Amino acid sequence: MTRGPFADATAVSRVGDGTYTAAVEPGWDIAGNANGGYLLAIGARALLDATGRPDPVSVTGHYLSPGTPGPLDVETELVKEGRRFATARALLRAAGRPVLAALGTVGDLAEPPGALLVDGRPPDLPSLESCVHVVGTDTFPPPFNRRVELHLHPEDVAFGPDGRSGIPRVRGWFRLPHDEPVDTVALLCALDAFPPTIFNTDLPVGWAPTVELTCHVRARPAPGPLRCRFTTRFVTGGFLEEDGEIWDGDGRLVAQSRQIALVPRG
């Protein structure tokens, strides 16, 4: 697969048995802190290299401290090696400070699929050109939006001319700039790339830092932009949950997510 800016920005270099170096690259941030899906993708690259498997299948990340631009040390540990899957841990540190702890099951998603039952469908979206392109700035929208391409459904643009919809939902298209293919690791970034669903409610709006993010990758996506939908049902106890779906151009569900994040204080 052709490399591109995302692949370069999430690359890891092996320095020892199960240990790697990497870097949080400038510009992948929101308010100075690296996007959570981007950080999880770095951890996943290390897990794949350590296990010799090509695809993440299920990866959970616990966010321990903000990721700011600079070098990272990554330690991995093999938990279980099986015929189809391997499970391993990764810990990302910056100057000795823990940033992200990840546990992942990895495998080969090129294997033929088994039984199929899909009780759902891709989100209904206007054409990519008819959606609202979120263009990154130095402040808001954040620099991260220069690194990925988001095109939001016009009804879900909280800061658009029509204001908040009142529905905790965000839908839109995702792709990487420069025609970079979206691999299964880039899906982890896509699952955390959209504005928080809470932006469309009458609740306090602000940075909603991720506490934990779990991503399930179902298949390698077909080339082209991806249809995405994120919804929230419960905002309680100072937390919100956000459920995500990503569908490719062939109408296949290729990834899902569930994350818990802190609710901004009003």
C-alpha cells in the first residue's frame, strides 16, 4: 500500500525486543493535545509489528495523560499467540510519562468472511460535495482538521448557520488527504475524528476528553470516502458515551467504536 502523511505520522521504529520509538507529530492536535484516535493508531502500529499480524481487530485505549508533540517510547508485551489472532499490550510514554495504555487483538482481515447478518444500513448522507467541509485552523476548527478530511451532514454542523440540531448525533464523510488510502489502522483515527455529539445538544460545549476508546475493525475498507455516524444516548455522572459506525463505498460495515468521555463543565 502506498504510504502517505498519516502512515508516516503513525510510524514506529523497532529499537529492541518489543520496544519502539515513535513521535507525536505537530498538527495532529485539538487544543494542543493529540487526537485520541491518532494516538491509538500509533499504539496499533507497534502491536502489529510486535505480533507480525497485518490488521487490528479489537483495540482498547485508556488515555493517561495528554499527548503533546515530541518523541514517544512504546513498550509492547505479547499476551497470547493463537493461530488466527494474537493479543498484546502497548504502553506509550513521553519523557517517562505514561500517555496511552492499549490492549489489542490483531489478525488478518483478508481471510474470507463467515456468516453474515446486518441489521442496519449506512447513514443517509448528501454527496460529499454537498456536505460541509471542516477546514482546520490554528484554533477552531482545530489543526487536526488539516490532517484529515471531514465533510459533515449539513444538519449536524453545530456551529453552522442553522445552529444546533438538538440531537446528539454527527454524520459525515471521512477520507485522508492526498488520496492516501485508508487502511485498517487509519480506521482507528477515523473513529475519533468527528466533533463530539454533545456539540449538537443544549448541554455545555467544550473539549470532551476521551477516557477510554474501544474500536472494532470488521473489514479492510474499499477505496474511497467513508460514511460515518456517531450517536450518544446517555449523558450521566459527568460522562457521555459515543457509539460510532463506519461504512465503506461498497456498503459494508468496516468499523465500530464505543468511547466514554468527560462532559464539559458549564
